[in-house]
Amino acid sequence: MRTEYDFSKAKRGALLPTKGKTRITIYIDDAILEKFRSRAEKAGGGYQPMINEALKAYLAETDERPLTESMLRRVIREELPRSARLTKRSGARSKTRNVER
């Protein structure tokens, strides 16, 4: 063994890169992860390929359907906090906008 090694020309990353897959870090709800793990254990496979297949199926399904008004309304209701939906705009504020135009 050498006493010193020169890493000035070294590159970070895997020694053998895998083609077609990328390592990422994501946050998944504990309940969802537990469901995938338990299903994968019953099926005798890994939970990560199972999540990958579920994402592929979702993307294939959504590519075929157009975005409808009802779907958009559902997403907005789910994503916006309840307090933001209940906030009313004051009449003075809307009058000010009309004057500025």
C-alpha cells in the first residue's frame, strides 16, 4: 500500500454506471411505503421495482386522458389549504385593481 494516493483526477460516482436508471432521494408517506413493502414481501420481490411499476402505470394512464375541469377542480381542492380557499377578497381591493388598469 502507498502512504499517499493522488485523487486529483478522480471522478465521483459509481464505478460501473447503470444505464436507464437514476438514483434519487424522495420522501414518501410512511403508510404508503409500508404498503409497498408488505406487498413486495408477499409477492417475493422488492418494493422499489414495485413503486417504479406503479409510477409507470400511472403515467401511461394519464397520458391517454385529457385534463378535465372536474380533475382540475379536484387537484386544486386537494392542494390548496382550506384557509386559502375560504379567504374572501375585499371589495375595495377589486375596485383598486379596476382603477389601476
